[in-house]
Amino acid sequence: MAGKKRRRKSLKPRKKAISRSSQAELQFSVSRVERYLRESGYVQRLSSPTPVLLAGILEFLTANILDQAAKETQDKHKKRIAAQHLESMIKSIQQLHPLLGDGTKSLLEVMVLSKDK
């Protein structure tokens, strides 16, 4: 039987695969961030810790914005975070202005445009 290869069966069971997101204890998908970086064409070469760091930064920013919006919602005696709360929090955080700039659309405008379709 030339050409056939035999596989040796290992005595040890295979380890269960653990995602990079769970290893880094992140909620954001590290694999998705890496795929977006590769497909976008921003980088020619990508090291393995880069998407983990970027996913952590995105999760941190999102958590801070949602936390601030939740506080504003509670101050107004509401039970749900509305688009207006998120928009006012994004506008009020001064450190986000260099990142977002003037090119960001209003969340309310996006919601109105999506309802019209």
C-alpha cells in the first residue's frame, strides 16, 4: 500500500481549544478585530498581540461610555439608555474628540435614516 500514510494515535487527549478573547478575559472578539485589521489594508504586517490590545482598548472605551450614559440615565430617572444619552456622553468626553473628530454622524440622524428605509 504505497502512498498511504498512517497516523499515530496519541495516548494523550487533545486539549480543548481556548479562544484568544477568553484567554485575555475580553468580551470583544479578538479574531474579529484581527480580521478587520487585515481586510482593511491599514497594515502590511501584524503581530499577534496587536489585535488583543486593540480589542481591550475598544472594550474599555465602550464600557466607559456606557457607564457614563447609565449614570446620566439614572440622573434623569429613566430605566433604559437611549440614543440621546449615548450621544451626549460621547460629546461630553473631551478625550474622544481627537479620535472621533467632526466626521462622526449623530446617532439620532442614523436612527432616523434607518427608520425611513
